[in-house]
Amino acid sequence: MKNTNKSQSFKILNHMMKRPITPLEALNNYGCFRLSARIHELKNQGWSIKSSTITRNNKKVAQYSLK
């Protein structure tokens, strides 16, 4: 895993400790184009992460949060 990925994963994990995150938030806040990949890495590290689908602006998007 690249250092950039580790840094993004760490920032995303810290974000999820406070509130859920969507792909658009990950892109805008952390420059992460592949939130699902970072979530997969965090799950492999043992973090329990819940994914759900929400509607924003009449579009369905993924939302991730810690269980």
C-alpha cells in the first residue's frame, strides 16, 4: 500500500470516528477518488465498518460509518 493510501485511510478513519462519510466528502476533504478501496483496506485491518445507501440530491450514494 502506498503512503498516500495510508494517509487517506487514516484521515477517513478519523472522519468516521466523528460522523459517516460519503464518496463526495472523501474527494472534497481528502482528495480520495476511491473511497471504497480505502474502506476495504480499513476492514482488512480489522475495523468494523457499516455501509449503507442514502439519497442525496435525488441520487443514491454510499455512506460508510463505524459500527
